[in-house]
Amino acid sequence: MSRARLLAVAWKESRHILRDPRSLILALAMPLFLLWIFGWALSLDLNQVPTLILDHDRTPASRELISRLAASPYFNLLGLAEREEELDRELASGRIMVALTIPSRFQVELARGDPVSVQAVLNGSDSATAQVGLSYLTGLLQLHSQDLARDRLDRLGMPRFQPAVEVRTRVWFNQETKSRNFIVPGLIVVIVMIIASQLTALTVARERETGTLEWLIATPIAPAELILGKLCPYLLIGLIDVTVCAAAGVFLFGVPFRGSVVVLAFLTAIFLVGVLSLGLLISVTSRTQILASQLAILATFLPSFLLSGFIYPIYNMPKILQLITYLVPARYYLTIVNGIFLKGVGFDVLLTETLFLAGFTALVTWGAIRKFRKRLEG
């Protein structure tokens, strides 16, 4: 083996790396980014579970229970509901995970020394969070019951062994709390986002490497026509992928489908156009297919897997990361898919997610067309 030839090849490869600084920066920054995401930003410890309370009693005893729950680090009390319908709407939208109802005569029954039950309705669309939230709530009520029992012992001079406050639970949208009912729809979101972006991320970069991009530039085709023309076949492929994945989830894994196929197809098309346009935007700005593929993975896989609420609840993330999740389209599409599959909701409940998703799609599509126009003019 010749040491000189080995060093020459190593020097040649090093120059290739230095000629593509974006790939070098990506390779060096990726470990630090992943370490930051996994080490600081994301936590497996569940706290700040979004909670809403309906207080039918409105007495010092009920307010004491509410204050105790609000002081707990495990619950984030969003306020007090006025009607049952408000609890139902917030549960269906996914904005809360626990809805607690304090019955009337709560203070009267406690004063008599009788056990009294409060009702907790859990959002079972995220089975793991529902189960952990139930355990937290049960533990908090047990501690509250022990304090009340000690208070009665001091006042009456007699112990009471039964719990003063009991919890009656109901689980909505996923009564058996099967994890697959949450995981399978979430996987559809992640898989579709990754595949869709990869399909278009290599198109323009590949044509630039093969030399066919100059042929397209020489034709009278407009940038909008080129971008939209490239989107159409991949949009059809993406819709077929979603159909196959959804059918497999329902018939193979037994995930319930309670919503409208039309609503799901329409919102999926909006999501796919946005993700495909994102891939084209990456492809237009990348010099090589390798760089385009790396950027597509960075822009789709990590956000859709880690920042969409699929693996880690968004409300459990640091505030700065919660703000970043608003830029992740998979966040809105995950809410849409879970809402249609498990809850059977429609546009009235998913209006906010639909508007954010449509805004993302319009912005990214416009950016891809504008970037390609600049490329042609340059």
C-alpha cells in the first residue's frame, strides 16, 4: 500500500467535502441538535396534563379540591367550565386530556361523613397519557381523602376508613385504551410526510445533476406550471399511500374509523400538497441529491416524529419548543387524523388545524415557485 496515494485520495475527498459546506455543517450540527432534542427538550416524565373542571357545587369544599388540583405539578388547570357541552367540545378538540365534574351537594355529603364521587372523563385518543393522568388523579384524590379523614377524626373523635372522595372514570374515544388506536394513525402521518417529501426532494436536484434541467429552462414553461406539474403525479401516489395505510389500520389492526372519508381525503390532499411542495423547495435549493435527501429527512422525519405530539405530548415540552411545533405541519395533520379516526369529528372541530395546514401549504408552494423563478432568472 502506497502512503502517498492514500494521502492523495484522502486529500481529494476532503476537498470534495469542503466544496459543499452545507453538507459539512449538517453533518457537524446534527449530533448537537439531536442531543439537545433528546436531552433537554423532550422528557418521558408526564406533567402539566391539560385539565378542565365543571363545578356544580361551588362551595368552599369544592373550591378546596380545585385549588389542590391547580397546585399539583401534574395538572395544568385551564379553567372552569360552565356547561357539560363545553367539556365535550374541549375533549373532542383534543385541547384537554382530563375533564373533571364535581357534583352538587359535594360539601353537604362530605359534612355528613359520606363518601362522595367525582366524575373524570379521560381523552383516550392518547392511551398512554390517559392512563398516566388517571393514576395521577387517583393519587391526588387519595391524598385529599386522607386529609379530610384526619380532619373528621380531629373534629368527631372517630376514624372513618372509607375514602371521602372517590373518582368514577370514563374513557372517551378509546374505551379499552389500546395503544395501537393512537399509534397506527400517528404512524400514517409520519410515514406519509417522510415519503412525500422524499419523492419530490430529489426531482429538481436529479435533473440538475443529469443536465435535463437546462432543457426545461430552455422551454417556454412557467415556474408555476413546472412546480404544479411535478406535484400532480406525486399527489396521486401520496393519496394511494394514505388509502393503503388507512385500510391496513382499519382492517388489519382493528383501528376504529368513525369520521368522514371525504373530510379525510380533502384534508389529506392539502397536507400532501404542502409536504410535496416542501420537498420541491428543498430540491430547488440543493446542489446534489444527497444534500436534498439529508435536508428532507431533517425537515420531515425529526419534526414529524418528535415535535408533532406523536411520541411526546406537546404540552409537556418546554415553551420554546411548543412555539416551534406551530411550524410543523404534522402537528395539525396528526390532530386531524386522530380526530377523524377515533372521534368522528368534522370541519367544525378541526377548523383551526385546517386553517393552519392550508396556510402552511400556500406558503410553501408559493416559496417553491418563487425560488424556482429566481433560479431561472439567475
